[in-house]
Amino acid sequence: SMQYEHILVETRGRVGLVTLNRPAALNALNDRQMEELGHALLAFDGSDDVGCIVLTGSEKAFAAGADITEMAGLNYADVYKSDFITRNWEQIRRVRKPVIAAVAGYALGGGCELAMMCDFIIAADTARFGQPEIKLGIIPGAGGTQRLPRAISKSKAMDMCLTARMMDAEEAERAGLVSRIVPADRLLDEAFAAAEVIAAMSLPTVMMIKESVNRAYETTLGEGLLFERRLFHGTFATEDQKEGMQAFLEKRLPSFKGV
Ligand code: CAA
């Protein structure tokens, strides 16, 4: 196991929680922190005791971007050779269980991109999203130019990336970037409640839904529908499908075993 410096990790019931914890730097994401994050998420992913994961930051900032002090001195050869930013940021793409981003305060640059790497975003009413990289003379480097247009339309994505303006929680929900807005003091409770609902479902079914929805970003409608159909058929091979349907017919709650 790994000793964590910049994140906090705990489980509550079947929900794993990772808290970004460099509050003095508004969770500016450094290399070490992203390595820790990937490690913690993959550990939860591999644990039979966890059915859903919540990723959060502090009250003031989910994350104010990649760490500018760490980037300022880098040159082209440095970033090219180390495949800077995506190298240890893309670990999160390997996580097969759902990850909910619980965002309060700033989610800027890499912070907004990290939130978008999660499966959905629950925003506190204090949340502010933005891609201000252009002000630093760089472009978004962890998916901002790719995930934003898919999430909020080309027009809004261009506006955000080109002007560096921030979007508040209301606008983010209207645009489809976040799934819901909750009062800031309820953020973690609401994120946990959502995660508990998911964690009580059939785990293989949950994972298939994540895999199938993500497929929509990678393929044509015809191929995506075929992919979905095959996974759908696969659910009929689980005991959880028998249990879920039997419970409905018997007018009781299902008890899923994840098999
Ligand atoms: N990197 C390094 N340090 C950061 C940081 C960042 N991205 N964001 C904030 N900090 C640090 C500040 O330097 C400051 O440190 P000191 O107290 O040691 O001076 C501390 O966090 C608190 O920040 P501020 O004093 O600036 O707080 P504020 O409330 O006045 O402003 C803010 C908040 C508007 C978020 C402002 O901090 C800010 O604009 N931050 C930078 C945002 C940004 O440009 N993010 C994109 C980074 S590039 C990127 O992410 C690349 C990519 O695509 C992956």
C-alpha cells in the first residue's frame, strides 16, 4: 500500500471516499497527488467491499487546476517525454466502478477536467467551473477541449475555453455539465446518498451501465446499440437478474449479491 500525503481516503458502508487534500493551494493538482489519486481509486475498484466511489475536494475548491508552480519551468521536451498531465491522470479511466464528483467551490482547468473524468458531477451551489488555461498561454491538457463540447455543446465549450470565464452551478446544470445542484452544506451527504443507492444495486450491472454509457462517446449509434444489447443479454446470466425480477413480482425489495 501507499502512504498518502495529499489525499484522504475512507469508506462508509460500501462507498469509498477520496478527498483531495491540499487546501492551502486550493487543491492545485500536483504529480504526486494524481499518483495517489489513481492508486486510491484503483484500490477501491479492486475491493469487494466498495460498490461506488465519491471524489471530493474542500469547501473552497474541488481543485483549482494543475499545479502551476510545478508546470512553470517545464519545456517542450520535458512535457513530451513524460507525456505530462495525462500520464498519471488517466488512471481514473481504468476505474470500472462509478465515480461521483462532489464539487464545491472552484473546479478550474485540470480541476474541471478531473470532475469531467468522473461519471457524473453533483455540484454544491457554490461550485464554479472553468477552463482558464488560455490565460496561462496553454490549452487545456486533460480533456477540457474534448469532454466539454460533449458535455455542454460546442458553443459553450468554445466560450469557456477561449474566454476563460467561470460558469456557476446554475449555468452548469442548465448546460448539462452537472447532474444536480445541492446546498453546499449538504454536498457530501447528498453525494453519499446517491452513491449508497448505486452501491446497493447489482455490481456487475452497475459496471455494465458505466461501460455502456461510456461507449456512447467512442462509437456510432449502431455499434453502441449492439454493444448495449449484448451486455443487456449478459445481465440475464446473473443471479441478480433473477433476484431483481423475482423481488418485483413478490412486491419486496431486492437483495443483490453481485453475482
Ligand atoms: N497551481 C498552483 N497554485 C495554485 C493554483 C494552481 N492552479 N491555484 C491556486 N493556487 C494557490 C495560489 O498560488 C495561492 O498560494 P499562496 O497562498 O501560496 O500564494 C493559494 O493557492 C490560494 O490561491 P489565491 O490566493 O489565488 O486564492 P483566490 O481566492 O484569490 O483565487 C482562484 C482563487 C481564482 C482559483 C485563483 O487561485 C486562480 O486563478 N488559480 C489558478 C486557476 C488556473 O489557472 N487553473 C488552471 C491551471 S492549468 C491546468 O489545469 C492545465 C490542465 O489543463 C491540466
